Amino acid sequence: MVNRVVVGAHYGLKDWLAQRVTALVMAVYTLVMVVLLSVTGGGFDAWRGLMAHSFVRFITFIFVLSLCYHAWVGIRDIWMDYVKPTAIRLTLHVLTLLALVGYAGWTTQILWRL
Amino acid sequence: MSNRTLQFKIYRYDPDKDQKPYMQEIAVEVESTDRKLLDAMVKLKAKDDSIAFRRSCREGVCGSDAMNINGRNGLACLTDLTTFPEGKPIVLRPLPGLPVIRDLIVDMTQFFKQYHSIKPYLINNDPPPETERLQSPEDREELNGLYECILCACCSTSCPSFWWNPDKFVGPAGLLAAYRFIADTRDQATSERLDNLEDPYRLFRCHTIMNCVEACPKGLNPTKAIGKIKDMMVRRAV
């Protein structure tokens, strides 16, 4: 294979847009949680009481999904900038994806176990 | 203002003679009529003619004398000598991120390759009219702040994304030029131009840190143009 520079993957817009949308979701969630916690007060019981509502669980779930997608785009950007060999980069991409999917699953388990 | 002596620290590297680059300290006396950094550098060159730098129009139109001045990219011919603090040497280095040919002269091949990759010319397959292709004043207005780019490379060489991927990321200067043709109502290749940029490297390496805006000696805003390209892609996609 000739070592020519190849570009033109024709993706990027979707991820760029998703990164902005997920950032917005996380910002709104943070505001909502700050308000809710300032009303109920901190502490274990208050958190537990809050998470007993399925609505709060649901928005927390959405928040975690947003966080994972956002992190995926961001971390991948770092690998793309600094890791040049294709094989190593692909491995890192896969590991990042697996870790993030794992975290999402783990969070889901924690949320519905409460 | 009377005559005064300016201290310089200049990046020197001649690949034929030097093992590695070094900083040369040199002083030069300037007169009250010397207003710009380039004036002082011309005096410097008279004192030590081994110093190499590019210069041509000396009025901020050709973009030849772009360099790193006290850590910031700019044009020597537009930089006022009065802006330098007294008693501190003026540090001159070549534009960062590009291969050095000699002293302050860099190899701009990569930069111009990226510029050419966006097809910086009007694409219109209609037969040319008798006189000219007309635009409304409002449509023409959109090209202001885009066409003035002199391709000095101050912006692209201050962009970390361009430092890491100069072969794949178009860079602020190229993207500003790309939007200049995307925004032009006389151009017929808008969709192809957007296709050409819809790529994780070519356009989306820009993370909006705005070094380009700070560096531009012509006061242009590549970040804004890049934002408009992204807006158009979103409008096209949703």
C-alpha cells in the first residue's frame, strides 16, 4: 500500500452536533439537580428520596448516556490528534467504546437497584 | 522621538552550516522615522546580512513577512515599534509548525496545499454573461471579512490542530477561503464544497479555540467563517 494521505471519511457533522446537544442536556440536568438538591437538602436520605422518583432516574439515565456520547467524541478526538499508527488508534477507539458502554451499563444497574 | 537602540533575539538556522538552531542576540539603532518592526529589521539586515527573512510590499498586503514576534504571530510591517516594552529584547522566531528553510523563512508548501484543496476559485458552469455576474449588495456584503485574506499563514500556524495535522486539517486560512466561495451566490458548487469538507479531519479538527482570530493581522475572523460552514452543514442535514 502506498503511504498516501487519505481524508474524506464523510462523517464528523453528526458527532460535532451530538457533542453540542449532549453538552446542553448535561448543562440542563446539572441545573435541575442543583435546584432539586437545594430544595431537598444534601445527605444520603435526600439523594435516596430524590432517586426514588422514576422521573429523576430517567433524566439521570439520559444524562449518563449524554455523558458517554460526549466523552466518546472528545476522547476519540484526542486519539486522532496524538496517536498516528492506525492499528494502535483503532485499538484505543475500541477500548474507549467498551469502557464507555460498560460505564453506561453499570450506571443503569446502580440507578435501578436503589 | 529620538534615535534609540533596540535589542533583538533572533532565531538563526542555516541547515547547510548549523547543527541546530540557536538564538542570536543583536542590537540595532533605529531613527524616529522608523515606525514598524520591518524598518528595524531592514537596518538589522544591513548590519548582519546573513539574517534571512521574507519581505516585499512593506504595507501588510503581500503577507510575506509573517513571523512569530515575542511569541505571537504577526506581520513585521504592521507591528509598531512603540508596542515593544523598553529594555526587553524583541524575540523573533519563524512561524511555528512549518519546516524552517533558513532563519525566519519557512516552507509554506503544506499551507498552500491545503489552500488549493478547497478549490479557491469560482465554479460556475453557465456561459459567462456579456459584462459580469451580478450580485445584490446584500449578497456581496456576506463576502466582506472573507476576501481580504492575504494568506500570510499567521492564523494556520498559530492553530494547534494545524500543528498536529497539517496534512489533513485544512486550517483556518483555507477554511476562511472555503467559506468565501461557499457564501458566494455566483458559485454553483456549494454542495460539492460542503461534501469536500465534511470530514472529521478537514473541517472538524477545529475546536473553536480562536487562536486564528487573535493572530490575524488583517482583523479577520476564520472561527466565525468555520461556524457558518458548520451551520450550513447542519441546515443541509436536518
